[in-house]
Amino acid sequence: MSSRLQQISELITRHCGSDFLERNNDLPHQVYRILLKAERKETSYVILWNRLDSLLFNSLYQYSHESMLVPWGSGMRRVTSNEILDLADRLLSISYAEHPYDPLLQDLLYDLSRNGSFAAMRTLLSRYPLDEDEKQMISQVLIENQQDK
């Protein structure tokens, strides 16, 4: 398995459990195909984020027979729509995490962050030159949403 597919699988397992991934073994490949479009900048990152969110939601909805419950430890846990959106955000970030500084990518990340992408905000904060006001605003948003990790 490629390192990219491994990253995708690990993120999905961390958020939805190993049973979910085992029963949806093509899901990492579907996610990977979406991420390729992001890397090629063929489609807006916001559109791709929405596609990932829909793919994950529908896969989990079908897997759980509409309950959104997944096996977790010795019990069950409900995966919320916010958790699915966060997972989609983190998966999309795989496509740009290792890119060198690029003004076009910075613009795409600004667009994503304006649409609520915490992963894009974290990337902008950690890797791109920002003025102090931008840094403070992004940091505050991340802290208020408990996304500063």
C-alpha cells in the first residue's frame, strides 16, 4: 500500500474505527482519487472538500444502517456530521501538506479557510508568511473551535 493510501486509511480508522474501514475497503482508493484532483488543482478545494464529506457521510450512513454508530472499544459511538466534515478536511489536507511554498496554493488555502477549513487555517499559520493581524485572527478561530492542535 502506498504511503498516501496508508495515511488515508489511518485517518479514517482513527475517526470511524477499523471495522468501518474493513467493510469499506475501497474507500481509501476513492478518497485518493479525489485527492489527486486536488493535487492537480483541477477543481476548487472547497468543491473537493464537499465531495469528500459526502463520500464519507454516505459510506458511514450505509455502513451503520442509518444510525451513524460505529464499534468503538467495547461499545458503540455515534459519529457526528461535524466529525465527518473534520475528517474530510484532514483528508484533503494530505493533498497539500507537503507542497513547498506556492502563492497559488496560499490563495486556495485562504479560500478553504474562509469556508471553515481548520486544516487550511493550521497550514496557513504554520507554513505561510502572514501579517500579525492574520496570525492572531486565525489563531483565535482555531482556539475558539478547539482546533489549535
